[in-house]
Amino acid sequence: MTRILFVCHGNICRSTMAEFVMKDMVEKLGLEEEFYISSAATSAEEIGNPPHPGTVARLNRAGIPVREHRAVQLRREDYDKYDLIVGMDRWNIKNILRITGGDPDEKVRLMLSFCQNCRDVADPWYTGDFDATFEDVRAGCLGILSYLKIDKK
């Protein structure tokens, strides 16, 4: 089983969107039993809160199921539980490394490092552009599937 954790600042916008997009992709490929996919925050600001309404609306427009979700914070022990820990931006990566105590197994990656356009995924909490974030998240998830050598049919 491949275990993937998506991480952003609050776990209500980008990482939640990535969790649901990736779950939808692997389910459509019939591979849901081969993956465990979740998300977390580097901060404690939104702990317990549901996904941002902008995230929910964008996922609904794409026909991607929005499941029960409450924001949780990344913990040091999560490092050992996951094969990939995917941060949405460089600031998240810095905080992931601080929380986990480093990355000796090289599990921590920037979301768009799986694509040709390696840059940060903009935070729609600030930009208001959930469409652009969705496109970046979708590209990153497709890149992860390619990285894992999963045939996307």
C-alpha cells in the first residue's frame, strides 16, 4: 500500500483539495485498495474546521466527492506512517521538516516537483482563485501517479 499525506498551512484548502482529487483519481483507476491518502496542516489555526467553502465548490464543479473532513495538524510520528509527504509550497516544506525533525528517507516533496513546472501551489485563502489551485493540484496528482509508475489509462 502506498501512503500519501498532503500538507498545507491550514488543511482546509490546498491539502484537502489534493487529498480528494487524488482519492478520486485512484478510485477511477480501480486502485483505491492500494492507497491510503490523507492530509494535514503545519499550523494549528484551523484544527477541527471543515474544508473551505471555495474548495468544496470547486471540487463539486469537477464532480469530485467531498467527504467528511476536519483539519488536523501534522505530527512528528506521521513521518513514519507515510511513503510520501507532499507540501503545497516551500514554506510548508520548511515547516514539515521542522515538525518531523528532518527527512532522512527523502519522503518530503513539493507538490509541483512532480511536474515540469516546479513551483509553489498558490494558497486560495489569499488569492481567492480556487480554479488555479485546482489545476495545480490536479497536475501535481497526475505527476505523482506518473512518479509511482501508475498507468493513468
